[in-house]
Amino acid sequence: MEEIEKAVEEILATVKADKEKVMEDLKKFVDYGVPLEQAKEAVMSKYGEVVKEKKLKDIEAGERNICTIGKIIAIDEREVEVRGERRKIYRGLLGDDTAILPFTAWKDFGLNKGDVIRIENASSSEWEGQPRLSLSEWSGVEKVDYDIELVKRAPQRYNLMDLKPGLSNVEVRGKILSIDEREVNIGGEIRKVFSGTMADETAKIRFTAWKDFGLQKDDVIKIKNAYVRKWRGAPQLIFDENSTVEKIDEKIVMEERVTPLYKIVEAGGGIDVLMEGVILDVRDDSGIIFRCPECNRKLRDGICEEHGEVEGKADLRIRALLDDGTGAVEVIFNREISEKLLGKGMEDYMEVAEEAMDYSIVHEDIIDKIVTKPVRVKGDSLSSDFIVTIFARDAQIIKIDKEKEMEELMMQLEGLQ
Amino acid sequence: MREPAWRIFAAEYNEANHVIESKGEKKPRYVLTPLGAKVNRLFIIGVLTDVEEIGAEGIRRRARISDPTGIHVVYAEAFEPEVASILADMEVPSFIAVVGKARIYEPEEGMLYVSARAEMAKRSDEESRDYWIMETCRSTLMRINAMKDAMSMNSPTAKQLRELGYPPMVAEGVSEALKVYEDVDMEHYEMMVREAISFITTGKKEVRKGYEEEQEKLLKIIAEMQGEDGAIWDEVIEEATKQGMERSVVEEVMVILLEKGRIYEPQLGKIKMV
């Protein structure tokens, strides 16, 4: 008897049917002497391949044919290149009363924030240690006309440095460094949004508030139930009418600290970050380049893709690979910083290159001067597709105080248990 | 994600005898060291002590790079002719920097030799080398700490180590290393770091020589003492010190000869010429 009940549960886990009926049908088969396993299959096929909706918390990575109902908490579109073709994909967060999961939609289902949808035939993969739903060409998505409750779990507290896109229900504290108000048109409705930057002791981050919380510069606040998405190659904190914001009487003292590169790679970028690493490679397009005087784009063989053949403006820039042993990022140095790192001006390089009638001589000198050199860089990330790209605001070659460093290492060694 | 370039001392890297094959599309392979470094790419700065031509194409090179703890073996393959020619043109001895991929040679089950396949090679200088030693000490100390933390746990997992603040690669590597390496001798590695630190702080050694003369001298001693079953290691060292070589130099030269394949160990503690 127990076995039959177990079988009924298993059937109900995969098909949608009435429990009493399933039990009745199953018993009938068993009474005729049909082995339980076969009876189970027979009953399942009777109720068809109707897949039962799953709660989000029960979804594991690597599942197929998932059916579920959830509410879109956040969504944004981005362009990616798939087999040489640009296409739009949609990323966001889907929630129900048990969990919140990140999702990716590989086609436009016309989804908006706040929609409650029923999904059929989705799949899941692992992403950052948690399942991520994937809605493909073959998935069915329909809006339903009722609202659902969202999970109420204790928000998790984070340092700003540990925030990465896809996290939701986070609690953070920080100081508002800047804030601006603007109006946006969302589906015909004009809404006020507030964006700016905030900081705690570990990092700075851009934020957007979809509601007027009366925030001002220098306020120190605690935010509960915010979420994180990626914007312009860096994580961005979002809070809205579902979030609570409270001003707190705390001091936040920001100090310069070096962020290990794996942290930046994990977060998918960051703003105003200080890092240290060794330059392990200089990309081929580093050195003297020519830009369009109209739009500043880099010319290819004297031609701007927008303005055609133009008289190029010379510029010096370096695109380098920075690696600290824990992670690697790409850093772009503009003319001013490049000149500082190289100890030589662009005009001098122009002269040398024109004399040699070869601009690659500049590239060689850059490799010679900075590859394998330790460098301290401060900057903001611009993008983070295959690799996080940082635009440097300042940089210098690190000079080490050997005695001090060695003393510190010795102390660490002595301090081992 | 681009694999980071591990800073790792030769003594630790060469003692690795486990490989992690990962899943996923590109299936990167990692050399797992006794202290839990999970190395797919590495960065070395040291003294180039030897470059030899290998293979028949005249392109491939094998180089030896000495750091304060031992010797990194680096290959430049025919499909990286630029790197190979940089190695071929470099003076011996001189400071060199190499970025390479972990190279794994497993002639038979249970026998594993690791080295590096160079992606980049460049002349370097003393200051950069010192910075490298410092970074490598730091990274090694972090892993020693992680190993000790993990050893104090009942069943350490990567997740627990992450919660203590270790980078993901270190947390994963250390928890794996504890499973596959038995009785890792932590004191041995602490000593290794200590030696590396004192290499920089106490009386700067000049660029170390390739010990060409000493190699010949030692080979001669071994030839005289080896007989049928090989010369006894300790006796060779004794004889060489008697002839005026420093003990540390003898040991280093022995390693050079072993790695060059000029001598081998027919059984533990004995050496014989090839």
C-alpha cells in the first residue's frame, strides 16, 4: 500500500491530475496483476505529457522541460554576438513565493517588469552556483491575469565590493556620493528616477532608485530588498517600491584599498576601483593610432566607418592585459597616462616613427618598457563580455620598498600557526 | 574567463603530480600542486640557465629558468616561433620573464612531469624579478594559510574556504589538494618561502651561473664512483665538497644534471650517468 502511495506521489510530481483518480487508476492496474512500474507508466501516459508547474525553489541546474509560474522582478535587454550575428537577449529576475532566480530569454517575448507569466518548456543551467532559467525559441510564455506573492526571506547583507549582477533581495549600507533626478518615459508613463553613486568602506557602485526616497548627497542609508544588474560593464544597484530605505546615523570612511582582480572579474566590473597587477601583454592596436577628427573613432587604413576618408588625428593609447595571479583584466591607458608610464611623449614617438617610416616601432617600445612591469591602476570598467575592460583614470609603475615588503612577509611567515 | 597566471615557485610546481580535467566546452586542464594551486597558466621570472634545441625542425627550444627554490622547465613549441626565437637569442645567464601554459607529460600511469609551454618570453631585470619573488611568496603564504585552515576543519569544502575570504580558485584547489595529496609537509613549504625571502634580503647574489664547470666536475666524480649500480648520492656530495665545491652548489648542479637527463637515479639515493 505504501508503495502505491509513493507511486502516486511520483506520478503527481510529473503530470497534472487529480490524486483520487490517479490512485483509483493505479489500483485498477495493480489489481489486474500489472507490475507497479508498468502501471505507473500506463497511468502517466493516460494523463498525457502535461508537465506540472514547479516552484522556483525546486528547480535545479541542468533540468529540461521546466514549467513554472513567476513574476518578472527585473528585466533588461542587451545585444550579444552569436555566431557572428548580433542579436538581442533579455536578462532578468523571476520570482515566486519560494525563490527568485535569474533568467535569460533568447528571444523577445514582450516581457515587462511586473508581468506574471506561465512558462513552459524552459531549461536551466548553472550560473554562479545557482540555477538560471533559460527561455528559448521553443519555450512557451504566456501572461496570466493574476498577481502572485513574492518570497519573503531575510535579505542577505553584502559589502558593495561583493555585489554581482543577478543578485536580488540584498541589504547594503552606504553613503550617497552623488544623486541626480531625471524623468523617463516607460510605456507612455512619465516616471521620476534617481541615479548616482554610493560607497561603503569596500567599493563604490552606481545606483538607480525607481521611487523618490528623498535621498540627498552625503546621506548614509541602509537599503533592504534591492537587486543588482549589469549596466555599462559594471554592477548597478537598483531599488524600488519593493525596497525599504532608511537613513542611518553612521559614519562611512572610505579608504583607498586595492581590490584583487578576481573580485572585479566576479563582479563583472566596477567603478573607481584601485588595482595592482603585472602587465603580461600589450595588444597589437596599442601605440600611435589615428582618430577621426569628427567622431574620434579609430581609423582603419585612414578611413572612418562613419565619415569615410578623413585627415586622421594622431593619438597614443595602450591596451594591456593586467594580471595579479588571481584574475586578469584588460586596461586602456589614454595618451596622458601612456606618456607617464612610458616616460616619453607622443611627439617624440611620432618623430622616431616617421624617421623609421614605421609605426610598429612604437608598439615594440611599449612592449619593451611595460610588459612584466608591476602597475597600480585606478579606473572604471567599460564592458565585461569575455574580459572586463577597465578605462584607466590614473596609473603608475609600482616601486617596491623591498625591505619593508620582505619584513612584512617574514612577519606573516612567523605568524603562521 | 581568461585563466590567471599563477606565481609559483619551481619547487612547489615540480612536486605536483595531479591533474584536474574540467568539464565545459574548452575543457581546460589544471596542474594541481600540493598546496592547492590550480594552474592552467603561470608566470615566471628567474634566471635563464640553459637553452637547448629540441626536435628536428630547428625551431623548438627547451629552457631552464632558475628561481630561489629550484628550476622551471619551459618549452617553446614550433607553433610559437617568435617565442622560440626570443629564447634562442637570449644570453645565458640572464633575467627572463615567461608566461606559459601548464604542460603535462604522463609517460605512464602514476608518473607525471609538469613544465610550462611559453606563450610569451621577454628579457627582464632584477627589480621585476624581486617583485616576482615577493608576489610568489605572498601567494604561497596565502595557500599555506588556506591549507592550515582547511586541515583544521572536519570535512573542508571550497565553499567554507570561500567564506573565510580565499579566492575561488584557491578555495577549490586547496580542498581538492587535501583529497589527493597525503600528508603534505607544510614545514617544507614554509622553509621554501623562508629561503626565497632570505634570497632577496641577505647579501644579493649575482646572477647565478649555469655552473658549466661544476657540471663537468661533478660528472667526472660520478663517472669514477658509479660502478655497476650507480654512485651513492651522499658520497658524491662528500667527494665534491672535498674538491672545493659548496654543498648547496653541488645539490643544485645535481638537480641540473638530473633535469638535463645527463644522470638518473636507478634507485633512490643512487645516481648513474645516462
